[in-house]
Amino acid sequence: MARKTEAAGKKREKPEPRNPLPRRDPKERARDFEEVALGFDEEAALAEARRCLQCKRPTCVEGCPVGVDIPGFILALKEKRFAEAVRVLKDRNNLPGICGRVCPQETQCEEVCVLARQGDPVAVGALERFVADWDREHGAGVLSEQGGRGAVAGGKVLPNRREREGDHRGVKVAVIGSGPGGLTAAADLARYGYRVTIFESLHAPGGVLRYGIPEFRMPREILDQEVAYVESLGVEIETDVLVGKTVTLDELREEGFEAFFVATGAGLPWFLHIPGENLAGVYSANEFLTRVNLMQAYRFPEYRTPVRVGKRTAVIGGGNTAMDSARSALRLGSEVSLLYRRTRAEMPARAEEVENALAEGVVLRELTIPVRMLGDKEGHVRAVECLRAELGEPDASGRRRPVAVEGSEFDVPVDTVIVAVSQSPNPLLPRSEPDLETRKDGRLVVNPETGETNMPGVFAGGDIANDAGTVFAAMGDGKRPARAIHEYLERKQRAASESG
């Protein structure tokens, strides 16, 4: 008993701190759109992998929306079995190069890492990025003997799951939207053996990954290669197709599609509904980032996309989209102020992105509530009238509610305003398919476990159904319905064979 008491009284040694992810100098990176985070080299990645305790009951996996075997891929990495690390990672995550860069691991797998109880958690996101980048450098582009492209790791072609989990090649499935949820569902369905076609309304695939996330956070080269990996599984992508307008679900059924996954995201921007929002020089974050990212306005004059950013820009909001907007405007040559009605502690944006923005020169104006936009004689915005705020009692989000201070009006001089407060689901498909049941907020009503809507064979996930909010959550919203679609089609096939 004495020995037990003594052992119980001993404190576990505090784990070694993890190595910070190297970044480019803020003054240098604030002038261009090149990637900010540089990633681990092999030595740093191996050192970080050695910090993993290889828990018998890994809580980190429970915190992962797509259920990656985190200890498994880290162990393979630690032992320098890089191809195996790729295999384990891609067994659950079809977009590791993207997730390693933009997913909030600090509130998911890393938050519940055992090491986080006493110090720094394992840098799962940085290790994921390292493995994905290693795969891209050493394995991408290898062709299978069948003439198609197989899942690639370490220069070797791995068999697609369609060769291991049955053959349903005559069954066609349509995925509507090529964002993270759509790409994930399409890849999983292709691995089950279905003929999958993604229909994308824009001229290039990627959804919010392409039009919403700036190049300095997620290079287009990475996105293009991740999309190519999904195509390598046999997925076809048709761009410039607006389902509900260009083609209807009924017309797709006539073409032989037997199931549908709707992943059209949140493309309808919110505004503040205050006077002056119709002035010239006021953008929604959605419009601004689409012009900069998808239409490459930052590469002027090579791309002559119209986007006017004046000497002084105000970005309204405190989420990741607000950070992306502010940092993009900064790189376009503007002085940028971030107007946020609470304090930095309440900001929903990733702490890393807030730190990056402030280091690059974005000015944070806390406890600031915009109430009116003021224009000049030509109808162009010249200032944002604001009230100072104090924090009151917590609201439904759990954060303290901002309360305006009466008589505290002041003006913020601006030439450009970007409103980045929130977005609603893309309404085009639900409006064109009135039989689809929707909630008051415009989202589709779905079974939370399967993603099935009220229409047989139609499933949905991501922001159109569940307010996923992050890339990784949207991916989780793609995996569950993919499995449910597989089970639905198998039941349908069994019923047809039994009746025939």
C-alpha cells in the first residue's frame, strides 16, 4: 500500500514543448500571397512524432471528425515508414494536404491529446501536412497498370477500395458541389466502386477551398493536387453546371443517376442591415475573397479582375473569413482595421490566424460596433460610424454579449469596407427543388446520422445541412452520408434482384 501511495503521489513529468511551425517573416510575407507557414522539415517532423505517447485509448482519434488513426500514422512516420504513414492517413482523410494547413486541430484532435493536460499537445496538424507533402513530392502522378490512376503513396500505386469493397461500376452517383464535403464523399463513393460525377457551378473545382481561402494560407498547387487525387480514384468533375438551373435532379435521374449528395455550402453572405451598406466600396467578404482568390485579382495586371481596395480598409467581423479578408486587403496595399464588437479573447477565428494578422500589421479595434456607413458626394464610402461597447452577460453562444455605450459615437475613416460577419446556405438548389424540406434558416432537413433528406436517394452534408463551419467538419459531413448512400444503394439493388 505504501508503494502505491508513493507512486500515486508522484507527478507525471511535464512533456517537452513542441517545436513551433516555422513561418516567413511578417514584414516580408505581408507584401505577397506566397504561403506563410513553411512546414516541418524531416528532422523536426521526426522529433515531433517522438513526442506522441501512442496511447492505448487515443482520445485524439475521438476528436477527429473523420476518424483518422492518428497514432498509427504518427508511429509510421516516427519509424520513417513514410509510405505507410501516407496509407494510414489517406485511409480516412482524402485531403490531408489541405487539412494539415487550414483545419483547427487545436479545437479538435489536439485539444483532447493527453499531452495537452500538462503542456503542449502533439502537433498533429503539422505532422499531417508533412506526410501529405512527402506523398506529393515522392508519389504523385504514378499510373496504375489498368491505365487509370490509383491511390499513390511513396511512389507505389495502392489498390483503390473499389477493388477491395465490391464492384458497383454500373451505378451512377451525383455529388453536387466540389468543396471539402463534396470531394470527400465523392472519393469515398468511388472507393466503394460507384461511378461518381461531381457537378460544380464555378469554372474550377474546390468550392470554398478555392474561392474563400487565400493563397497564402492554402496554395492552389496543393488544392489542385488534392483534387487530382480524388479524380485518380475515378471521380469525374463537370464544372460550370448549376444543378437546379443548368440541369435538374429529375434530368439527372433520367441520365441514370440513382443517388445524390448535396454539398453546396454556405454561399449567401450576411450584411449588417445598417444605413450606407449600399455605398460603393462596400463588399461582402464572399464577393471580395471570390474576386481575389478564384478570379485572381491579386495578380493584376495579368488578371484584370475588378477589385478596388483603397488606402484604408475596414473589415467587420472576428472569424477566419474576417482574417482572410483583412490579410488579403493588406497584401493589396491597404491599411487595414479589424472592427470587432467583442474583445480578442472572444474572437471565433483560430488564434494562429489572429496572431498572423496582427503580426503582419492589421490593427484590431476591439469593442467596436458599426452603426452606419457614411458616403461622399459621389456615393463612395468614406467612413464607418461606430459605437464603443462593453461586455455584458453571456449570450446563446456562451460569449459575453456586447452592449453599446450610449453617446460614444466615433468615425473610422475608410475607402473600403468588407463585411465578414456570417453566411447562410446557398439557396439555389433548395429553391429549385420545392419538395426538399428545409429549416427556417434555409438548411436542408436531414437525418443527423446519415444525411438523408426527405427525398428518397437524396442526401446532404456540410453547411447546406449542418452548419459544419470548418473544412474538417465538412469532410466528416461527407463521409457519413457516403457510407449511408452505399448502404441505400445496396438495399435498392437487393430489392431489385429479389423482385426480379
